[in-house]
Amino acid sequence: MSLVFKDESNNKMTARTQIIVWLYQISDQYKLRRFGNIIYFSRKNKYVVLYVSSEYASKVITELKSKNYVQSVETSKTNKLDFSAEHEEKMMRELKEEAEKLREENEDLRV
């Protein structure tokens, strides 16, 4: 008896872009399903967060901007965030220096 194993090591995740679509009416969110995966929507603020394949993102954005039920479209800035270890160390070092500087200033006030 052998196990059925499907080797999925060659399957790569496609690069996706997060798009924020502002709507005039939140009921129009259902029309956006054909453009990508709806991850989140806000009834109060009337916006939808979509994930779209990166290769089609610019095409989808231009098409969404032409729709009469769409108020505005923007790409998310999360792709531009830096989560590397070097960046984290740099930020921690800067915060440490700033905290030490504030502590020294406060010690001068106490005396």
C-alpha cells in the first residue's frame, strides 16, 4: 500500500497587490468580486480591500477608476514596508538613542 503524495514544491504563490477601492454605496461591493479577492469591506467608511495579481494590477486599477460606482482607487502601502532584520536593528538603535537623549534631558531638569 502506498501513500498518495502530491509534490507541490514547484507551486509558487503568485505575487499579489492590495488595492483599496472607495465606493459611493457599499452594496456595490458585490460588483467587485470579478476583479479579485475581497479581503475586507467597511460598511461605515464604504471601502473594500481587494487582492489582485500583481501583473494585472495596473489594468484592474484603470478599469475600476472608469466604473461609475467607484469613488476612488489606491494601492496599499504594505508592499513598501521593510521587515528586514537590518531595518529593525536600525530602528531599535535610533529609538534607544532618542530615549537616552530624553532621559538625559529629564535628569537635567531634576537637578
